[in-house]
Amino acid sequence: MFSAVLRAFRTPDLRNKLAFTLLIVAIFRLGSFIPAPFVDFGAVQNCLVQSSSNASTSKIYELVNLFSGGALLQLSVFALGIMPYITASIITQLLRVVIPHFETLHKEGQAGQAKLTQYTRYLTIGLGILQSTTLIAVARSGALFGSCNDQILTTTNPAGILLIIVTMTAGTGLIMWLGELVTERGIGNGMSLLIFTSIASRFPNSLAQIAQQKSPEVLIGVILIGILIIALVILVEQSQRRVPVQYAKRMVGRREYGGQSTYIPIKVNMAGVVPVIFASSLLYLPALLAQFNQPAKGQKVAAWVTWVSNYLTKGDHPLYMILYFLMIFGFTYFYVAITFNPEEVSDNMKQSGGFIPGIRAGNPTTEFLAFVSSRITFTGALYLGLVALVPLIAFGVLGTSQNFPFGGTTILIIVGVGLETVKQINAQMQQRNYEGLLK
């Protein structure tokens, strides 16, 4: 393993790509600590220290803060992180079902994909403006850190507020450009690597806080649980149902074509981490509305605000866990139904002269693929729901939900991006050495 890594750095072309990728990652992390204009960095740090003792203070911003590597709650230049781009990509993908033009562009090959990418960029900037405006409004209202009363913005001038919004939106555009640079000139998967960096950067701090708040035995237990979860996630992420496909022989002139056997790989987790993001975002909405409807001093708290605060903001509550699991389960089926079209796969096989042994071409093949996809998706949805509940269960057992790094969205992205990056490096090394990165 280590000799293969050394060979990767000894290869000039691959070494340059790795060095370029590391440089972009360093710039990305540096921007996460540079405060935006008119932001009192000292006050922000003081509020972060106060909020760390209250796990529910920044609960509704946990997902965005996760993808920004902690930059959101520091109101830095890169405060929005990569989240606007992720949201824009998901929206563009879902619009293929609603808008026929988007589906046509998807089928046009590289030219159509380039237009869809351009639409995603425009939507990313629009979402960046919307999210930065919301973030500044929440920061001005004092609801960003809950009980912290420090004034974190040093201006109330509309021009100053506009400058902060423009800076954060520009930071989102810069992150998008950096990710595309890594994809083109680095080792690939630029956006995914930036997300990986944001999440991995929080691991040392989370483990350090667990060590300070709990005993060393708890820290060792957390690490062992993390290793076990990573192993199980890798096993499931690599698992797939291979549907055999046979291509009929055909004669073109004096040459014989076809007659090959291959397979259609249907992954157990075809939806990836998207259902977890959808479920988390929807469950944060009631908490966000409740936080904006807090009463003034002397007034009575509304009944629905109390109910939301008691049941939908505490991750260790059974009702929250059940809703979270059911929403992930439902969104998994919904997303797979959008991204995997058995009828399209069946038509492509029929046009290429392929068939599944024992299944007639046409509608029977479509029904068979839909049946297999439904059975596999059930296992994938169950797996996603259980993995997402790991940090919530950890809170009930170990009391480390806020700092538990091994579970939910975190571990799914870390493992998925890690496996894909290893495949990219392995493919580039095999051009020069057949053994690749891993034997």
C-alpha cells in the first residue's frame, strides 16, 4: 500500500495533479477562516464557545455547517460552502421529470450536459444570494447562536449588508470554480473532494471534545464503533445486484459481432446520500419556523412552538427518530424512481440486441428490472435509515450526538468520496503500472 502511494508521487504527471489538488484544498480551508466584511470575529468565536455547551442552539444549521466545514457559524467568506451547488444539482436533476427540455438536454450527450451544467451554475448563484441573505437576517436578529447576546455584525447600513451578501455569494462561486479546477486539472471529483475536506476537517475537533467531556474509554469505544461502521458502509456501498445480459450474434459482411455476455450493475444504495439530505432539510424547517416565532418578553409561547421545540429539535426523541427514518425510507424510493428508469434501460438493451436470459425483450424485461430495483431499493433504504440514526442513538447511549463523527451524512460522504477517489488514482496509475494503487 505505502509503496503504491510512493509510486504515485514518483510519477511526474500524477504528482503534479496531487500537488495541485492539495493546493486547492488548502485555499478552500483558508477561505473558511477569513471573516466576511463587517463581521466581528472575536464576538463570533465567543458565541461559538457559548453555543458549544448547548447542542440544540445551532441544530437547524447543522447540515449546512457540516458541508461548509464549520465556516457557516463563523460567518466567513466561504460560509455557505458547497451547499448551494449541491442543492442546485439536485433541483436540476429533479426538473428532468417536470421539464421535458431538461430531459432532452440530458439525452443529447456532452453538449446537453454542458448546458445543464451552465443552468446549475446560474441556479447556484441564485441560491447563494438567497441563503446569504437569510443567514445575515438570522445573524442580525440574534437567532444564529440562540442565547448569545454579542453583536456579531458591526454595521446596520444597507450598503454594508449588501457587501456581506455579495462577498458570501462570490465565495460560493469561487468554491464552485475551485471544484471544477480539481476535476479538470487535479485527480477528479472536485466538488466531492471539497465536501470530503469540509467534513474530515471536523473529525479531530469532534474527537478532542469527546475526550474532554467523556472518559478515555468512551473515546476508544467511539473510535472502535467508527471503524466498524466504516467497514459495514464500505461493504454495502460496494454491493450490487448484477443482472446478466446476453447480446445476440449478428453478421456484418464477413465479420461476426455480438455474442458477448455482460451484466447491468444495480447498486444496493443507488440514491447515495441525497435522501438523508432531503429528510434532514425538511425536519429542520419546523424548527426554523419555531425559532422565528419566539415571543417577546412577557408574552406566552404558542402551543405549536412548544410542541416543535419538545419533539422536533431533539434528535434523541423517539418521535424525531421515527419521522427521520420514515422520511429517509420514502425519499430513497422517490429518488431511485427518478434516477433509474427500467423502461429506458430495457429499450437500450433491445436496440443493441441484448436480452436477459430467460426474460423476453420489451415489457417483460421492464417489469423484471422494476421488480429487481424495488427489492434492492428496500435494502438500500433500510441501510440508509439505520446509518443516519447512528449519531442519534449515540446521543442516547453515550451522550455524544453533537460531536459523534461516525454516522449519518458524515460517514456516507466520507466513504463514498474516498472509494471514488481511490478508483480515480488507481485508473491513472494503471496507465503506467498495471498493479495500480491497490493490488
